[in-house]
Amino acid sequence: MGRLVSIARGAGIALLFLIVALCLAVTIIPPFLDRIYYQGPVSRHYDGAHFFNPDGVIDLPAPPGASRQGFIARWLLGHDDRPPWPVAIAVKPARPAPFAAPRGMVATWVGHATVLVQAAGLNILTDPIWSDYASPLPPLGPKRVAQPGIRFDDLPKIDLIVLSHNHYDHMDLPTLKRLWERDRPKIVTSLGNDAILKAQGIPATALDWGQSVSGAALNGLAPHAVIQCGNYEHCPDYQVHVTRNHHWGSRWGTDRNRALWSSFVIETRAGNIFFAGDTGAGDMGWPIEARRYGPIRLALIPIGAFRFWKGQMQSDAHIGPVQAVEVFRRLGASTAIPIHWGTFRLSYEQWDTPPRMLELALRCAGIERRRFAPLRIGQSLLVPGFSPVPIGRKSCDERAIRALE
């Protein structure tokens, strides 16, 4: 009897210590995981501590009839009734040339939001991730179902990286460290994200929405220097504009919106490139703002991770294919590549729902499929020169769109 009492007393003490530890964790861990990445003047999208979307807050609601806590628990336990995904997708990796021609532009989809764009002798990467997991705690978290469309060792020397925000599927520090150590690329991002990179020994230029930097300035020349390159390869005669989109940022939850998110327009002698980053629709004014920098030869627009319950067509943080077509139209872009699908399972749509839905949405808008056609991971596109997009006969089957899972 005395032994049972001792065991019970010991269990009670252990439970008490566990409760105390949990209470301390609630008060200690969130501030510990919080970070101040940026300090600066208050603006229309920064309140002195956190960034925000001036066109409306990001809400992450639970499915109709479910609580947010129950929804998250089912997602973590894998009991969320998501359509099945393939375990692995066959990929034939590309072996890119060292450069594109002086007026040429070639884009290769590496997977997710990572695209190698070779334009006029420049090699540009968007949100590069070669890691197997998009997670702070691998092997937990989203895992690749498709290997990168270019083997890392087959990448040409990278001149420029644009980094849209600090989520793990877009800011992959292991990949960025490898690229920095190998190539010393110039990195342009939005405010606050440079602090995260600097802690890893990676320098970057961080700008606010509406700010720009020239390739000359990034390479230590006078900002408005006239660049005359005898050899067009790696010639820094380009300009990067950081532009608005509609998203949010966090590395640990408690550091939410301490750093800014953005899209980009990159001006090159081969034409303008638009990278939407990761974005919801917001007020849909940001594509029009990006268009003001000039005709867009190539746009990289997300179409995936938009569905968090059956029948949902978009979320506050992610556009779906229907909205992606509207973004394309408002940009006035000549050609677009759909990205942010088919690599990491982040939401509830079936693996191939985004491209199937995109094709139907293009028919609704009367836009030729070739203007915004999906690529296979590892597939390269010789980007046509800029030309206005004609609007043809519209054939819309909204029931077919909504039936897609």
C-alpha cells in the first residue's frame, strides 16, 4: 500500500512539474520565437511593429461547420479527407545552357515557385528551394513529391535571386547558403527578410514596395551608371522593382508579419519579367501596379494551394486558377507560366486540379492555352517575344470548374 502511495505521489509531482513547464512555455516560448526583423517608419502597410495588407487582412477560416481547432487537429493527424496525391512524380531534369542569347529568354520550371529564367545573358532564380522538406523541422512537414527539375550541380552560375517572403517553401536557407557559397549571387527581397539571411551569413538587399534597385548598384557601381558590356554574359544592365502583392509572413508563428512579402518586376534588355511570389487576390490592384513598369514578356503566376475544403475556389492567402487568369489579364502579360502547384502538398486540391482548372478558366476568358500553359517540372520554355494577347471566343463551363477536386 505504501508503495502505491509513493508511486501516486511521484506521479502527482511529475504531473505538477509538467503543468508548470507548460505554463512557463506558454509565456516564455512565444516571445523567444518572436523576432524583430525590421524597424522603420510607420507606413500605409507597416504599423511600427508588424506589416499588414492595406487592402484587407488575411483570414484563415475553418471549413463550414467545423471549428478552427478541430480543423487544424485533423490536418496534423492526417484525418482531413484530402484527395490522394501521388507518392512521387517522375521528373526528367533539364540541363540548361550557360546563358540565353542577348535578346533571348528561356524559363525552366524547377518546381513549386522556383523558376530559372535566363534572359539576355542573366541567370535569375525565383524563391529557390532544393530541399526535400518545406519545414522548420524536417522530416516533419510537407515533403517533395517531385524532385527539382534541374539538379543543383547542373545549375548555371546564378546572377540574381528574388526572394518573395520568409515562408519555408519560399525561403529555403539550406539552398540559399549553397547558392551563396557557390556563386555569390545578388539577392533582392522585401523589408526584414535580409535580417534572416544575414544571420546565416548571406547578404541581401531589402526594399519596400515601390522601391527599385539597378544591377549596377547591386554590383557596386554608380546606381544609374550606363552599362557597356563587351560580353553580354552576366552583364548587370537590369533593374529590380519590388511590388505589392497580398500575403503574410512568418517563420515560427509568433513572428507573424515581422517581415514584408512582395512580388517583383525585373527589367532586362530581353524584356520584363514579373514574379508574383505567393499571393492572394486582395484588391487585385497589384497586377495593374506592376504593369506600369512596362510590357511584361513573361509572368510567373501561382495557381495552387488554394483549396482548404471541398469546393473552395481560393483562399485569402492564395489565388486559384480562376483568379490567376484574371491576374494574367490585368498584368497585360504576353506569356505566363503557372507555378506553386504539384511539388509540395500544402492544401486540399488534388495533385492535378490546378492545371486542369486553369485550362477551363482560360476558355472562360477566351485566352489561348499556349499563353498560360502548364509546364512539366524540368521543362523549359523558349519565351516568345512580347505580343498583345487577343481575346477569342469564350466558352465557359462553370459546373466543370466547380466539379474539379
